[in-house]
Amino acid sequence: MSLPLPAGLIRDESAFEHGSRLRVGVLVVNLGTPDAPDAPSLRRYLKEFLSDPRVVEIPKLVWWPILNLIILNTRPKKSAAKYASVWMPEGSPLRVYSERQVEGLRHRLRAEGFDVEVELAMRYGRPSIASAMQALQNRKVNRLLVLPLYPQYSASTTATVFDKVYDNLAAMRSPPALRTIRHYHDHPVYIQALASRIRSHWDEHGRGDLLLFSFHGVPKRSLLKGDPYHCECHKTGRLVARALGLEDHEWRLAFQSRFGRAEWLKPYTSQVLEELPAQGIKRLDVACPGFISDCLETLEEIAMEGQEEFLEAGGESYSYIPCLNESDPAIDLLFRLVAEETQGWPTQGESEAARADRQVSRSRPLRVGAAD
């Protein structure tokens, strides 16, 4: 008798056929988003997100009452209002842009002669990693590339995607060969894509006195425990500044989205925004190179709240530079990552010799009574 699998894992094996053509698949994963900008949806989303021990590294016995008795009873309504302020007609910005990126990647792969299956998943919310992996399994994928849409590696983002993928692989009778993309924070195509985005913005809107890179923050203890996120953010900033030909005094780097009372990576974006006008910076440009897709953290926290903080502190002009989203440079980046990381795998379709060999492989088990 088989026991039921925990929630969030693949539950059914795809119908197995001897001699089936086996394929290469790409699982593109972003953070996730609530289904709607309302309190019930936010409560479900936050419960899943903040229950991840990679995200909140506090002992469960201590964290459970804080999360369930306080945070989930107060934060969903406030967060829902923030999401509503950036919600698009098609849905959450993060999901909309991620879907467009995946569709652009599919089109580019076909145009370049790649015969590869691509599915989008969210680490939290829908579509789930389990459902996307199930879809790939149903299409006979036996080589899987996992591409998290996080440029810089962190245990609280990239690693937790890998955790969920591994959990689902463990539930499979015949799991696919696996490759993972850990990061692309210094990939030349990524750096040039960011530089191109910023130049285009300057050409259209003019250039401020300073360019501020704002990255999502993580607790300082992550850095002290060996998480490379802090270093990778700084490397991205340096490389983009170099590609733009900026001097050290023409750009700065800060960390946003602090949560809780613990010390997080510094300097904090909100404090920097409040201090800059007094330092003579009256016109500010802000970019978020830690996000490939615009989302709540960029559109509401930086483009809206950040502007308000800067102008109230005495700033005169504030310009948010959008993320790569579904732009051609974004699709070029995703294509290059997939092309590089699937080298040696059969991504160009099936040859006649391989097709003939597959038919032989199919006939042998059938002769001994195997099910079709």
C-alpha cells in the first residue's frame, strides 16, 4: 500500500511507455505572488512564504506563534493594499512579466532550432513547482535544467527553489538528470542588458546626479554564516557601473525590504534616500538589479514609497528605472543561459538513427509482456 505524499509534491507518475522519446526540459522559477490583491489571498501566500525555514531562520517553536497569531492576522490586509496599487489588468506584475519572459524564451528557442520544453513555476503560490515538474514529466522530459530567476544566489531564494525541486525528484520513480543554474550575477549578457536598460532610460528621461542600485536585503547573519549574496550584489553593481563608465562618486548601492528587528545588510535604501538630498544629490535615478521582473518590491516600495521618501527629504527629481521584464535583452539573457547550460544534451531534435534505436528499445520489452 502506498502512502499519500505531502502537499506540494508530484502525486502521479506520467503514463509510462517503453520506447518513448525522451526530452530536455527547462524549469524557470520565480519567487511567487498571491492570486489576488485581497487579504485572504495574501494570508495564504504569506503563510507559505514565511513558513519556509530558509526564509525565516528562527526556531519553529518561537516563530510559529509570531507568524500565526500576529503576522497573519495583521499583515495580509496591509500587504493587499500595496499589491492593489501595482496590480495589472492581467494580474500580479511578477507573474505577468515572468509569463512573458517564458513565452519569449520559448519563441527564441524555437527560432534557434532548439527542441526544448519550458515551464514556469513559482516557489510560493501558483503555478507550483510540483505542477510544473509534473507537466514536464508528462511530456517525457528526462533531462531537466532548473533556472531560478534570481541573478544573485542566496539560501533564502535560490537554495529554497532547489530544495523544492529535490523534494519532488525524490518522489519520482525515474527522476530526470538534473542541472541547476546557481546564479548569473556577473554574466556578461546580464551586465550588458542592465547597462543597456539604464542607458535607454537616460536617453529618454535624462540623467540624475547619482545612480542608486537597490537590492533586496537579507539578515546580516546570512552574510556572517557564509551566504555569498552580499558579495554578488556588490559585484553586479561594480560591473554595471564599469559598463556605464561611471566614477565611484556617481553611483551607490543599498539594500531594501528590511523585515523585523534584526540587523540586515546595510546601508538601508530608505535611510540612503532620506540622507542623499542633504549631501547635495537632488536628482536621483534608482535601479534594482536583483530583480529581473518588476514586482511589489520594485513598483511599490521603490518607485512609489522611495520617491515619496526622497522628495520629502528635499530631493527634486526621482526616476525609477524599470527591470528587464520581457525586453529583448531579457530574452537574450535567458536564451544564453539555457544554451550554455544544456550543452551536451539533445536539444536539437531527434535524428533518424535515434528514432530507429528507440523503436528497437520499445519492441524488446513488449515481446516479454511489458505494458504498452
